[in-house]
Amino acid sequence: GENVEQHPSTLSVQEGDSAVIKCTYSDSASNYFPWYKQELGKGPQLIIDIRSNVGEKKDQRIAVTLNKTAKHFSLHITETQPEDSAVYFCAAPMAAGNKLTFGGGTRVLVKP
Amino acid sequence: GAGVSQTPSNKVTEKGKYVELRCDPISGHTALYWYRQSLGQGPEFLIYFQGTGAADDSGLPNDRFFAVRPEGSVSTLKIQRTERGDSAMYLCASSLQRVRSGNEQFFGPGTRLTVL
């Protein structure tokens, strides 16, 4: 089945700086890669996703890049703000196609 | 429109008791998923419904866990003879179609289950 590795597990940045989280996946047939943000006591919220037919996607301060050859994808947050503090998860579909395998999460702390 | 809702938000029970957790998916979403999330970890897949049928229940840990979706909308996750190790956040998600086709999966707020 799919295996998703996520790094780093924690990330502390100064407000205004950029944050980058990286994930690798094992199933070369995976074609959809979402990123979720989870705040304390809440369910994961989809913030951006990318499909395998593009290499990069941007939505305001958030961008995701995909390298299918290397089987890795990254989340980039620019001009970080305190409200960006949360746990972020990457995910990829398992080989059977009907469920997501999640990375271990990255706890991001933006210091004012 | 309304997102995925889950009830109760918190459930405390005693070891050996039976519990039911409810999920209301986004209207019109045919695919429904249950995940379990332990503290400090990512969600782990339990079961997937396409319509009324459980298309994939390979993530259920044992036969104490069961889920139904009788009318293709609301789903109930049932846990018999609860154990302390069942304590976790139980998350429900729905999508328009199966996620492999690139359909976004939207999560509910979860039910925090604590087994004493």
C-alpha cells in the first residue's frame, strides 16, 4: 500500500518568514495530493491540493509543488502569520484508490 | 452550504460498553469515509462507503468495529465492548466521488472518544 513520509515533524518560524513542509510517497500511480490544516480540537481542513498533471499550484500565500519523478511534493507558506500556527498533514491515495494515507504531520508555530 | 457534521463531539464511556458515532456527510456526496486519529498522529483509514455499501472495510481493527450507511447518506460507526485502546478522535469525511479520481475529501469536526 501507499506510504507517505512527512518532514519536519515540527517547524518554528518568525512571523513573515516562509515555511516549507516536504512529503514523499511510494505509489507511483498516485495522482492526487491534498494538504490539510488541523487546529486543536478540530477536524482536518483541506487548504490546497494538486493533481499529477501539473507541477505547481498557488493560492494566495500557499503553494504546492509536485515532482512525480522523485515522488515528492511540498507545501510552501509565504509571509507566515500567527494564524498559520497549526498541524499540517500531507496525504496521497492508497493503491486501491478509495482512501487517503496521511503523513505524520508537521506542527508549525509562527512566532509573532 | 453545510459541511460534514458529527455527533456527539465528545463521548466518554466505560470499558466494555457499546458506543455509536454518527456522521452526516455533505449533501450529494456519494463517498463516505471513517478515519481514526490518535494523539500526535495522522488520520488512519477505517472504512469507505460508496452509496449504501461498504466498499472497503480493510482498516477496521477487529470485529468489535462495524459501520452502516443504510440510506446512502448518514453513517453510524459502532464499537462493541469498548477498550481503553479505542480512545481516539474518530473522523468522518465525504467526497463527491472516490478520492482516486481527484475528488476532494472534506472532514467533519470529529468525535473525541474516551474509554475509561
